[in-house]
Amino acid sequence: MTMLLSQKYEIFPTQEQKEMLERWLQYCRQTYNSALLDKQRKYKENKQSYTRSDMQKQQAIDKKRYPFLKEVPSQPLQEVFLRLKKAYDGFFRGDANYPKMKKYKEYNSLTFTQFGCKPNGKHRYAMSFADNGKLYNKRLGEIDILLHRSIEGTIKQFIIKRQSKRWYAIFSVERQAVPSSFVMEHAIGIDVGLNKYAVLSNEMSVENPRFLRQKEKQLKKAQRNLSKKKKGSANYNQQVERIRNLHEKVANQRKDFLHKLSYYLTQMYSVICMGNLDIRNMVRNRKVSKSISDVGWGAFRNMLSYKCEKVGGLLVKVDPAYTSQDCSGCGNRVKKSLSIRTHICAKCGTVLDRDHNASLNILRKGLEQLCVRAAED
Ligand SMILES: [Zn+2]
């Protein structure tokens, strides 16, 4: 599989270069904040959307009005809007708070979407290597970089980052990579869902504990009973006690089930990849909310997390986007509604249970993240 890895190196800008980089960061941050304000204002005034291309048009105007903006290479200055878009996407997915203005300490990097020489070989992008191996930009000049190991792969993106008092260059490189067979053998992907409690990438599936649903009927009946009784009477108090016991029983059974399952998984596997479920978002959807609060995914994830830590394993939380759509065989995106339970890929012929396909995607994504993490360390 191809993987995008990050390789990080310390760079040593001169005082003058630092000042210029600081200015660039400041202009980018101001651009971010003013685009955010424009977006909010347009929405407030007449529910008008303000897209990335609108922002870019505005930027062209701003550049004429404020020539200092021209000092910043256009790639990081435009990439600002992509960050804003991601902030909004995260918010709408429910995994992030509403985007806020960025303070000095919250805007620390400049992203160059291209690096090196243009395909014609004659011209350079804004950032490249000089012949002597230093970093080069025409305004900054040459910057010293400590290449403590070689860059392997094709450079897809380049970031300059300020981290407290130091500066770093981060290369995103694309590389063909195969996780070691040890990791493969000891890793598992888990797709949790409503149909089955969990489907594992080894084709095992864990049935959904429906005990709460059953107990729920009993609870409802007991509640109804309670309403018929006179408040404060002996019968009433007895019924309250009965309901409390029922609740406790359910909670204990659920905890027991989750402890056993998480214990088993952490004993069997040293790398566990799980979709980073947006529980808030799903609970908002009322149709499924009852069963979700039954099954306690959040509690399950916490148990996995600390049990993994205890035995030296690793829980990798994976962005669940498209894990049920994409083909685990070839990556082809096969759109399907929730009711379609089988994944059928016309491109490569893969036919799999929907959740099993998802668990395989979760495993692959998790392993990719691991490799990226290893490269960043
Ligand atoms: Zn396929």
C-alpha cells in the first residue's frame, strides 16, 4: 500500500529569516481570522455561503490593497482557507467545536503544497533544496537544515513549523510501505455497529447484547406500577428499590460484557484499530440513540484504551469516514445506504459482509497511521 509519511527535521533560520517567517505566520493567521469573520458575517446577514473560491477572490483584492501580503508565498497563504474548511468540516461532523479565531500560539505552521523543482526541471516551487543541500526560498534565501536521515519517497507537501523557540521542516512523503509481518499478525480492526456489537477484521463477530432492551420492558412496567402507588407509602418505596436494583443489574451486566470483550482483545492483539466514532453525532439521530446508549461504545473504547496500556499494546483511533463505503480490496468507493448489508465491488469483485469490509478498512487505516507516527517520532 502507499502511505503518506511525515519526516521532520530541525532547521536553523538566521535572526533575519526568523523575523520573516514570523511575519508570514502572522499574515496567514490574520488571513485565517478575517476569512472566518467574513464567513460568519455573510451567514448572519443573509444566510449566504462563503466558499474557498470566494475567499481566494477576496484574497486577490486584499493583495492589491495590502501589498505586504505579497511577501508571503501564495501557497501557504491560500492553504489558510483549506484549514478553515477543515475546521468547519470537523465542526459539522461533530468532532470539533465551532471554529474560533486563532491566537498567536495557535497558528504555527506554513504549508507548501508543492516542493522542489517543477516538472520542466527549470523552475522551482516556492520552497526547494538549493544545490548545496540547504532549503531555499527566493525571499528567505538559504536556510540551514539538519538532515539527520535521508528523505525517502516522493515529497508531496512541505511544512515549516514553529515549535516553542525552534523551527522545523516537515516533509510529507509518499512511499510504498508494507507493515512488518509481526505487526500485521498482531493487529486487528474493529467495526462497532448496531447490527452486531462488533465485527473484527479476522471475520469474527460479536453479537449485540440486547439485555438492556429486555430489561427495559421490565423497567417500563415497573415505572408504570410505581405511578399507581401512593408516594411515600411502603409499597411505593419498595417499588423504587426494585427499579433501582433493575438499573444496577443492567449496568453491571453491560460492564461485565465489555470487560470480557476488551480483555480478550487486548490479550490476543497488540495493535487494536477502532473507528473513532462520533457518538455525539449518532446519538443525535434519535432512531438509533436508544440502542447506542445501551451498548456503551464510549465505555468500551475507554476499557480498551487502559487495558491496552496495561499490557503494552496500542489502541489506534481511526477516522471512520468512508470505512463502510470503500472497498477493502481495491480502495474503490462503493456508495451504499445503511440498509445494504453486503459490500459488492464491481471493480475488483470483492464481496464481503458490510461490517467486515469496514473492519478491514479500519485495520488498514490504523496501520497507516502507525507508520506515520513511527516516522514522526
Ligand atoms: Zn474493490
